[in-house]
Amino acid sequence: MRGCLFILVFAAVVVSAAAWFGSPVLASTVVQAALENGGYHAASSTVTVTSNPPPKLLLGHADRVEIAGTDVAFRTFHAASLDLVLTDVNIVARTAGHISGRITGAQLTTNDGAAAGTATADVDIDGGAAAAAARIVVDGATVDRVVKAAMQAKFGVAVTSTALVAPDILRISVPGASVQGRLVIDANGAIALSTPLGSAPVLSLDPAFPLRLTAVHAVDGDLQVDAILDAQALLGG
């Protein structure tokens, strides 16, 4: 009888230990699979899932999920790296309460849709996961390079200089003339230059990534773009 009791107690201890120490590993695997099913891939990636106490993970609830990756792709969207933290995560329902972090080197496209190799931006994210506030910063040198290349390719015009002027003006100088317009978010979600003669897209992010641009500003010579991220779409929710 004592032998049977010992075996039962030992089995209970083993199961409890497995739940305590093994559940984070299992939950991390589940989240990684959900990300990949949603279209997320990376050259190197780490998913860390924690909860207190850890056995809560067996019920599908995580206090914190950290996703870190390099050479990242989400469907057709690409970035150099990302480091995101989601809290109050329901792993089964694939929802979260809050997200924060940064995407570095998010690839932009030019107005003709071609990948603009060196045209990248950093994205800072903080807010409720269903509609988190995001801020994208494109440095002035990138804007200058893209506008010059676009004007040369489309009109055969050599732009001498460009300037971003608060609150939302892009000024373009060509030999003997200068033109300016307002930077806006157009109906297709791209950053566009609006002038009395019409509107032309300048830069955009790949629409495969669940990030919706809402406003654009010129700040200290750089382009600052406000956006809303549906982080739960990253989890396939």
C-alpha cells in the first residue's frame, strides 16, 4: 500500500513539474506556429512566453509574449528586425491586450511599386493590440533620394534639392523653379504629394502588414507618419 501511495505521489510531482516547467516551452511552440501560419517568417526568431504561475499557460493564457526576429517577412512585407512584447495574451483565441516594441528597417516601396532598396523606416509601437498607435520615421535623406529618383525617372527632371517643412510640406527645387505640395495619406493608404495639379504617391508600406497609415508630418527635417497596427492579425486572430 505504501509503495502504491509513493508511486501516486511521485507521479503527481512529475506531472506538476512538467506543467510548471514545460508549459512555457509548449506555449512558445504554439505561438510560433500561429505566427508562421499567419505568414510570419524570419532568418532567426525567438518567441518567449511567460505567465505567473506557469501552469496558466495550459489554459491558454499568457501574461507576456515576446517576439524577436531578424531578416523578418510577414507575407510580402520585409524588415531588418523586430522586437515586440504582447501582454494579456489569449493563446487559443489569438488575442492580446497590449503591444509595444519596435520594427527596424521596414522596407518601403516607391511610387512606381518597385522596392526602394535603401528606403526603409523604423516603426515604434505602443497601445491596445487591436488598434495600437504606431509611429513611423523616415529620415529626410531617404525622402530626398526617393523624390529625386522618381522625378528623374518619370519626367526626366533633375531635382537639385528637396526640403520637408512643417507641418506637412514637401518643397522640390529644380533648375530655375521650385514647387511644393502637402504630404497626405491617399485613398490607397500611401504617402502622397498633393498639389493644385493633382496628387501623386511617394512612398508606401507593403499592405500585407496590418499597419494603416493615418497622418503624415514634417518634423525636424524628417517624415513622421502616424499609423494604427492591428497586432492581433500577427497572431492570426
